[in-house]
Amino acid sequence: MQHAPFTALARVYDAIMADIEYDAWAEFILSYATDQGLNIRTALDLACGTGGLTRELHAAGIGVTGLDGSAEMLRVAAERLPDVKFIAGDLRDFELTSELSGSGPLTFDLVSCVFDSYNNLLGDGDLGRALSRAYRALNPGGLLAFDVNTRTGVRELWEGDSIEGVEPLPDGAEVHYHWSHTYDAARDLGVVQAFCRLIPGEHSDLAELAEEFTELHFERGYDPADLGPLLRGAGFASWEILEYPDYAPPPPDSSRVWVFARRGPESVRPESVHPELGNSDLGSAELDSAELDSAEPGRQP
């Protein structure tokens, strides 16, 4: 059975992605911030999914809020991190407000968006809208950190164009997965068909049954030359486009790049201070199903 992106996958996502180095990504981001003289006290983790990076930021003592377009992924994240605030929202039009700050936007020292999540914004102008929203969510002088697959990365996602494996699940079941990649040249999109088969544990009453599902994921590649004008249009004062993990300038054939963009040092507005972060009500735009499908965060292994 075919499902919308990041719905059925939520149940098995952490098992399949168990080797993803969220801890190293968090260190990469926070070390950059420290080198820039920034003191990161609050963060907004966009496209947070099941909370992989969110957990690392929280463990670093940062007051972090997670935002994602998938209710299923957020449900897992909330179970994983009960002390963290998670919110449903669209990367292109979310608006976070605080009761203590009136009608102004709630802002943060750091906004993060990792694991090629912005690549799932496919429409013309979508990434520009998302970057503008990220800019609005930053404190003056704040930092946006994100990674994207380039056009090369979207065309050549995996060697052999497929990955497969078997992973145990916490309930004793197993997930058998086979994910295949193709490149749609006509639309300049990468396409991943994510097939998963869940096998119940041998002591389950339903041991003779298995559940299968498929999700179809699309990615649009963004090269450094695409990103500069979009960042400038969103209002960012400065940015660097680098490679992980050594902060080197990316070569022309780089498959993935990291971006660190700074908001200018305007005077701090009252709404940028949010001592109520841990327990206040935060609001976001209502989303319809079409928006969720097109703006789902992309999390490729």
C-alpha cells in the first residue's frame, strides 16, 4: 500500500536511520556558532522529524523547539523527548507567536534544518519562501544552519541507486527495507521509492502476518549558485557555503553542501526574548494535506 511521505515510515524511521550522525552534525553547527562568537541559548529545529537533531541540541542545554509537517513523525518525537515542545507547521509559511510577546513572531538564536529537508521543496519559489520564514524566526544576529543536496547529489544519490537491509524494532518486530532511486530528467527531480515490510516477532499472536508499505519521495537539487540569490532575497546579511565536516569550500562536483547564514544585527525586538519557551503556547499556520505532501521534510539515508 502506498502512503504519503513520512507517515507510515515514522514507525520504522529511527531503526533504519540508526547510524545517522546527528551528534556530529550538532557539534558541527554549534562549533561554527562558537567560532562566530555566538551564544546559542534557543533554537528552532525545522523539519525535525522524529527529533534526531532536536535531541542533540536539547542535550547541549539549548532551549529547543521542533517543527515538522508530519503528525506521525512528531508523535514519535514527542514520545522520545517529552520535555521538548513540538509543533506542526509548513516550512514555507509557519508563524510562531508567544502569548508573552503579543502578536510578534517568536524568534531564536539558531534555526536549523538538516538532512536535506529543504530539498523536498519542489515548487518554484518554495525554497525562497522557506528561507524568508527562517529569517523571520531568527533573533537579530542569529544563525540559520542547513544542508542541501546539490543537483549532482540528487542525480547520484546512492551508489547502485538502491539501499536495503533488515533492522530490529523496539517491539520485537523487524523491518525489511528496499529503497530505490531514479532521476527524472524531465522534471530535474530525484525520486526515491521507499519500500518497507514489517515482520512481527516470533512470539507475536500475529506472527503469520506481515505489513508492507511504500512511500514515494521527491527531491529538487540546489547548487551554491542557486542559494546565494535566495538567501539575499530572504534578507540575510551574510552567509558561507561549506562542506562537512571540515568547513572547506565545496568543489564544483560536491553532492551536498552546508549553509550558515546570519541575520543582521538589528536592535533586539521584545518578541525575541522568550523566557516562557518551555511552557508557553506556540501557534503555527493550519496546513492542508496537499501542503503537507509537498513540504514534507526530506530525510534520506
